[in-house]
Amino acid sequence: MKKEEGILQREIEAYLRKIDFLKPLDDIEIHKVSAFAKIELYGRNEVIFKQDEKGESCFFIKHGAIDIMLKDARGTESWVATLGEGGFFGEMSLLTGEKRMASAVAKEDSELIVIDPRGFYDVFKNNPDLMERLSEIVAARSLELEMTRKRVMTEIEKIEEQKAASKNLLGRIKLFFKIK
């Protein structure tokens, strides 16, 4: 390992120790996780990943802000949340390998720590209780995203209902005035 790589890994380790998501990890486990971490830079409005893409990594926001966007069945994107320094996203894909449940876009220039699942293999193997604690965090965030998805769909359904009522009324007005 080059000197720069060692400094970078220590910097990543120091940052990861501050993340609530990773608080249950001890120093040895943090070191193992950081060995599979890298820093990526994203410019303002740059797409980090899109909803439904395959993914296996989790992102921790070192600097910057990230918008989480949810696309409905019609392809319309809705804002879900803006995450700032210390926030994280992509954890469901990291822990389960499932497709991305939402899109992530850099709201401003951002520096992210990216971790792939290899960093957690030994940690989970040696500490199964940690999987349970992390699954509780992920389940709460997934539920929140699903509630947002339902709220967005309800708003779209209301708009569709209003459009249908308007079209129906227009038809009745035309009929009354005998205009085609």
C-alpha cells in the first residue's frame, strides 16, 4: 500500500467512525470495511445512480448534498429527501443486492465514500447481531420510501381523476351547446 493510500484509508476510517449506521462496529471492523472503500467526486446535478439499476454499494456523504428522487409508473420523478454531510444512501443494495429503489443526484458538488459489500462480509460473518441492527435501520428507511411512493401515487391519481372530471364536464357543455 502506498503512503497516500494509507493516509486515505485512515481518513476514511476516521469518517466512518462518525456514521450512526456504523457505530456498532469496532476499530478492527471499521478497518475491514474501509479497505473496500473509495472516495468518489460528483458535480452538481450529476446522477449517482438511477432507480431500478442494479447496485451493490452504499454511499456516505463526506461533503455536499444529495437529492433522493422517486420515479412513479408514468416516469415522473418526485423529490423524496435531500441528504447532507453524514448522511448515507444505497444501503439496501449494499446489504441485499436488490435494485436501487430510488435515484440519487448530487444537489451540489459532493464527495462520497463508496463501500461495496466485500467490506462487510467478514464483519457480518463474525457479528451476526450487527446484521439485525442494520436491518432495522434499513427497514425503517424502506418503509419511509414506500410511504412516500404511496403519497406520490395518490397525488397522481387525484390529478388523473380531476382531468377525467374536467373532460366529462367539457363533453356535457359541448353537448348542451350542440358544439362538436
